[in-house]
Amino acid sequence: MKELFENPEFQQKLLELAKQAGLVNTSLVPAKEQLPQQILQLPGEEIDLVCTQLGDQQLAFYLPIVVEAIRMVRLTPLPGVSQAVVGLLNLRRQIIPVLDLRTLLGMPQKPYDENTIIVLVEHENRKRGLIVDTITEVIKVPSSAVEPPNRFVPYSEFIFAIARSQSGLIMILNHMNLLNFAQEQSLDMLAKL
């Protein structure tokens, strides 16, 4: 039996099963190892970004994980969860947990209005809505203009990289850490109802 547990193939299979069951917190893995290979700095490559505004901060999502963006709608509140979890969205018979990006990033609250946007992101069959003030543009950024954040960047656990563009610095959000937000197991169960 001991030999079985020391077998690397068995250990890998066991780890995969634990991840599928939600027993492994992948947010502890360094951000670069979690994100798709395309987003890493590769000479001559371009990265597609959906740029958003949150107060005076420019933030971006990696385009391939953005499913769609919708205007703010009424959400079903969830008692007993983190303040960052605004509620559940019922979109085309699919239940999607919605998080307030301002709360997650420790920014001052702003009342939602007709311009408030919910960005729907999906990675590895995990879908979330993230509330932003507005979407500003979709851009391509050369990988040479992207660098990892330094330790002084606020809320760095949610930031994968910083991109230099004509409009200034854009913080690229770490979608894996956003999707694995603290309440991950209970939110995933709710989304399957």
C-alpha cells in the first residue's frame, strides 16, 4: 500500500480528483503557473484585454475568459456570505454568483446605476459575474509591454500583471484568484442548483 501512495502517477491522479472535488485551494499556486500560457510574456506575442474602469483605476480581464458583459440587473441576495458576494444572477436558466470587484479590491463603494456592468467570466467550467463601473475598450497589448506587479501593488493577489498602453498603466486581473475567491466551494454548489 505504501508503494501505491509513493507512485508519482497515483499522486497526480489523486491531486486531480481532489481539485475536481474542490478540496484543493489552487489560489495558493503562484499566479503565473495558473494563468494560460498565452498570457505569459512571449516575445512577439500580443495579449487581448477587455479594459474596465473602477473609480480611477484601469483594470483589464484576459479576453478569452470573458463570456459576455451585461448591464446591472436585479440580483438575488445571499445571506451569510462575504460582503463581496452581491448575489446570484439567473441568466438564461443558469445561476451565476456575482461579486463586487470594488469590495474584493478594498475600494470605496459606489451605488449601482444604469451604467454599471456585470462582466461574466468563465475558466475551467467555473463562471462568475464581476461588477465594474464600465467597460472602456478592448485592446491588444504586446507582451513586451507587460510585466509582473511589484510587491507595492495593492490587492496584488488579484493582479497578474501590469500592462503599459497609450492610455496609461492597466492592471491585468488574475482571473484564477478571482474565480477561486474565498467562498468558492459554497458558490459553486449554489451555481449548480
